[in-house]
Amino acid sequence: MHLHTQTWGEGDRVALLIHGIMADHRTWRRVGPALADHGYRVIAVDLRGHGASGRGEYSPGLFADDVVETLPAGAELAIGHSLGGLTLSLAVDRLRPARAVFSDPAFHLAAPADGIGPEVLARFKTATKEQIRAMNPRWEEVDVDIELETLAVWDERTALSLAPLAGTDLMPPAPVVPSLVQLADPSVLIDEERAQLLGSRGFEVRSVAGAGHTIHRDDFDGFMASLEGWL
């Protein structure tokens, strides 16, 4: 499936952005322009079932295939957040960016017993503005409004499609290209043991102190600072 995209900048270098579950390209409203200021032409996708992209069957493999079909290979930089991080990990051998950043990636999908399984995620479809604000006290008000808008057009079946993988570790065995794993503090997806394992496999691992899962919305300055040496 060819995905809807949003582009910022006209730089000679290309950066790719892949959002997480429930979101779409609008989650990158500050990151896209910031990377454009660094000389990139930035391309962000809406994954299938999200934003203005099509609907259909859902699985991490299909998300990855769509990204490969839509985005150019050989970009200078690719960043994937959460589900987008998992998607990037499944597409990176075909996209072959010069550098990859996995921002609090969904390399471990929680089981229902953990309280944040796929069924719980699907119920966020009906979250109110007050609930979003309470869950994300550090977000700017515009991001709360964007979250409401993205939830309205999100197909919650994308979350339910992950149920067969709940409780499964999906961590890559090794980086395909130089790779940074950027973690929330604490991360509900990558605990300390998994972080150490990723480090032993050749990934650079950095945490953004005090940041929640959506690091680029929770602490934009911390998000950008943690990319030092990767831009």
C-alpha cells in the first residue's frame, strides 16, 4: 500500500519519520521542521490504518512493506517511534538508511496481564481531551488537540492486530545500520535488562531523563539533544 506522506524542507539529505500507534504524521509537527532546519528533506508517513492512509489488513510485516513501498531507500536518517520503531526494524534491511533511530520502540509488546495490551490500546480510541491531558501532563495543548484529531481517524483494529504478538520479544538480533535506541525514563517497553541486551548487540542506547513514552512531545529539547552525533 502506498502511504500518505508529509514533507518538510528541501535539503540535500533525506530524513524519514515513522510514527507510533494511534498517531500519524502530525505527531512530528516540531521534529519535521527542526530536521529541515538541519538541512534535511523530511518525509513522514501515515501508516496504514492511521491518518490519511488506506485501511485494510494489519500486521507489523504489512506496516513495514508499506513503508518500503512508499519511502526512498538510502536516506541519511530514519526515525521510528514505538510501533514505528518496530516497523523500521522490519524495513531497515530494505530501506538502508545511513543511520537509524528507534525512539522508545515497541520491541516488546505488553501482554494483557500487564494492563497495556492491544485491547487496552484499542479502547484509547474514545479517550477524551481531559484523559489525554491527564495522561500526558507535559504535552503542549496543541499536541493534546492533535491527539484527539488523530484518534478520530485512527482504525483501532491496528492495535487489535498486535494481539498475537503480545508478550513477545521482537528485539533485533543486531543493527543492520548504525543504530541508536532512544528510551523514555523509565521506558515501559524496554526495561533495563532489555536495554543492556540491545547494547550488547551493538545498538547505542540513550535515555532522555524524565521523558514519557512519546519523547518528542514530552520533552522536545531533550529529544533533539539526545540525537547529538546522529544528525
